[in-house]
Amino acid sequence: MDFKGAEIRKIAPVNAADPKGLTYEWCKGEQGMQVTVLERKRGVVFGNHYHTGADPSRKPEKHFLAKGKVKVKVFNGFTGQREEFVADEGSEIIIWPGVLHSFEALEDSVLVDYRCTVFDKNSTDTHTADTYDSYVKSHKHSF
């Protein structure tokens, strides 16, 4: 995938032959403050927002898909790129600030959200899709 501002990376298990099951080491060596587990039922659409990067945890936003399959739609208003792709179990989803994104659970899914800051519901750096065009117009010179 050649999209500026979002990517999917397959994370290899530590030992694929482990009889106990798979173990993934994700964000190893990064300094973290919070991990959030998101359970999403098949058919649920979530996200449909963007981040400005005011929250360091969204510079970039990182999810590990522990179970299931999700469709990811991304739009970079600064480059005009629009992409839709499917992430499956064991994938890392990375989304940079300024990229409008939404997810659809194609199966019951579990995502792990990595944060280098503690979530603050009063300062989320989450902005709805209906404000995206004006955000892009006012920040074109920044990107």
C-alpha cells in the first residue's frame, strides 16, 4: 500500500509453533502510558474522524488487530489520496494526524489501542468528519 498517512504492517508472532498459542510483541521498546482494548461486533462502523496531532498518542494513532477483520477507509485531504483496505488478525494499523479514517468490523473483532498518554475525555483530539474540509483548507500549508 502506497498511501501517505496510513499503513498496515503484519506483526510476526514471537514463536508461531508455540503450543500454548500465539504471542505478539507490539510497540516493544516504546514508552507507553495506556493500552485500550476495543471489542467491535461484526457490521459496526466506527471512527469516521481525524486527529490533528495535538494528542501525542495520535502522532501516529496505532492499533493492533488481535482478532477478526476490519475494513479501513482513509482519506488524506492534503494529497487527495483515498484508499480502502482490509486488515486481518495480527496486523498493525497506523494512522497519522490529518488523515480522515473509519473502520468497519467485517467480523467480531478485538483491537488494542496503544497510547503514550493517558486518555483525557475532555481533550480527545478527535474531530468529526463534517469538520474535515475546513480543517484541511486552514492547514494546507502545514503538511
